[in-house]
Amino acid sequence: MKIRLNNPLLPFFLGVVAVIESVWILRSQGFFPVDECAHYLYSRFVLTALPYTVETWHRPGLLWLFALPAQFGHTCAMFFSLVLYICLLLVTYRTAVLMNIRHAAWVIILTGLQPVLFDISYACLAEMPAALVLSLSYMYHLKGRHGWSLAIASAVFLFRFEMFGFALLLFLLSLRRKEWRILPLVLIGPAIWIGTSAVISGNVMTFFTEWSVFSHLGKYVPGIPVMHYAENLHRIFGIAQVLLFAGAFILIIRHRRIAEFGLLFFLIALNIVVNTLAGAEYFHWTGSIGEFRYIAVVGPFVGLVSVFGFSEALESLKREGWKLALSLAVFCLVIFNCTLTTHPRRWENYEKIVLEMTRAVHRAYPDLTLLSNNSLAAFALDVAPSGGPHYEKLDARKLAKYTRCLILWDPYSSNPRFFQTGLTEESLLGNSSLTIVDRYDYWNSEYIVFLKDSAPVRSAR
């Protein structure tokens, strides 16, 4: 992939994105809400948690991708993610050039500063790498290198498997072109996952069992409205980007250029429809909770359509002054929209409680194992969340296993969404072998550390 930097706007826009994101990274203290802490820790301790690397929630592509940078700490992992993001933006720019879009350099800013995509671009999450894989596949498709395009598209299965639909579409296109030799490449992603599952677990059915469980997750939160994503496109992709996208869509229809942008529209629609069906109250077939980051996967394709709309608007202006005014208006709107709606990570108060209680009790009882289902406790101890001598997952079986240990009970993660522990706060408070060693009340929620000591007392001789 050759990138020519003779256009001064290209390095300038890349620099703008890189500088803003670097500032955000250096000022960040915590993790992206809910999932990132656990994914980061499983990457950091990937060799001691191999069975978890093939689970449907963790995604093997994500954990192995961040395994090396995670060894050097979370800040290093965030900067590694920034490098991947710059690669994504360069691929998107190259794609815009292949599509003969004028003013292609603007796709850097229209993609790189989309609020949600930017917000997850320095997180250990699967969506941004999945966007990179899809963009790379689409670029090779435009180049006519259909084998590479199909193989790369298949690899998205290791990150966001719902986007495997793009690989299936490319498969059908290759089938129509009678490109028989490359058809098996569509199986690369699933084959890697199935194969690694079988090797690690010793059971070829592990992959299929995992998928069966994932597809029958209980409904633990209310579903989202059917129009949830459609009504929030400006929050996901940005105000300027959505306006330019809408203008581009009208022009594409009017000029009968659907064939040129058909795959882009298909990918965007596929993502929105699948995630709406997964999380909508009426359907809600998985544990999806309607997070905006699920849709950000197709951010680069929205950027490509938006830059086409911007280029056409720019070219329709006759005077250079009007062109400059429009450029400055779009640039400022994109900058302010992104920087006002995204912020460096900050530890929430309830996260600080868990971190401080964990560190305090570990100092007091350094030799005891802490039982908890909060990944922040494992982060505070810098240990594998899969379990070890200092940290174990909390459930009734593990509690019975230890005669002497610590238990961290918090109101949000002690009974996880994906499985039941068989424990309640009331059952722990009523257990005579448990003693409260730390307790904190926050907004009518209790955070409690118990000490279990049920070892038999030896009689003196």
C-alpha cells in the first residue's frame, strides 16, 4: 500500500488526530466502561488464561493482538491502539483515492474524529481492529485482488463475528465470478477459532458449545427501541459526518452511482440491522445492550461516503473564498464535536472504591486469596482475572474450596451477567465463618470485604 504525502493536508490531518488522541491517552487513568479492563487483563496474562482466549465474549483476535503491548502496561497498550488507528486511517485514505474521490485527504478527519470510533480507538476493544480488517478487505476488493479481500474479510470473525456477513457477500461475488480457487478462503477466520479451541481445550466441540451458550443468553437488561441506532447516528458518527453522508446519499441516487457505493451501504446497513435485532426489546436474542460502539465498526465506510459528499459540495462552489469557508466550517465542526463529546478516561467513584479496598486488604493480608468477580480487583493486584494464588473468581464452589480467604462483594459484578454465583449479600452476611474487615456505603450500595477463617482450631498440648 503506497501512501504519498505530497498532499499537505494528509500529514496535517493525521497529526491532528494523533495529537488529540495522545493528549487523551496521557490524561487517561481508567478504562472504557464495562469491558475494557477485563479484555486488557486477559491479554496481559494470556498464557495463564488460554481457555478464556477462545470464548465468544473475549474474541481470540482481540486478546492475542494486544498480548504483547499489554505486557508493558495499559498506557503502552493504548499507544499501540493509536498506531493501529493511524493504519486504519491510512487504509481509508488509500481507499478513497482508489474510488477517485476528490479531496480524499479529508476522509482522515471525517473518520478519525468520529466521536464513538475515536473514543474506542485507544481502548483494548474489538471494534476498532475489526474496522481495520474490514477496511483493508474492502481496499483489496477495489484493487481486484479478490483472494486477499476474501481472506482478510474472513479474519473479522475473530474480532466481531456479526460482520462475517461481509465475507459471505464477497464469497457470493466470487462464486458468481467463478473464482473457484479462492472460495475456501472464506473459512479462514472460523477455522482458526475452531482449531485453536480444539487444541487449547482438547475438545473439538468447545467452539460450538460456546456459541450455543452465547446465542441463548438470558435477557438481563431491557431491550433497546428499534430506532435506537437510527436516532443516534449523529452521536455515533458526528454531526458533520451525518449531514455530509445524507447529502452524498442523495447525490449518489440522483446520479445513479449506487453500484460504486453499494458495498459500503450494505456494510453500514448490515451492522445497524444486526445490532438492532440483537438488542431491540422485541427480538433481543443476545446479551446486547445497544452500545454505540457496536455500530462504530463501520465508521470508515461512513467516512468514505461523507468525504464524497464533502468533495461534491466543495467542487460545486465557484469562488475560492466559499470553498475555504466551507472547509473551515467542516473542520471546526468535526473538531469541536469530537472534543466536546469525548473525554480522557477517569476512574469513577465506584471504581475507586473497589481499587482502594482491594489494595488496602491486600496490604493487610498479603498471603490470602481474594475472591471477586470484579476485574478491577484483579487490575489492582496486577494478576490474571482467570484465577491464581492471589485472585479467584467468586462463586459458591470457590468459596467452599478455601478455608481461609478474602471475599470482595460489590453490588454490580458479584453476580455477573453471564452466570450466577449461587451467592447473595444476605447469605454472606449470615455466614458465621465470615467476618467483615472493610465496608463502604455509596449511594445506597454496599461494598464489603469479608475474611473467611473456617480453619479448625488446634488444641494446645
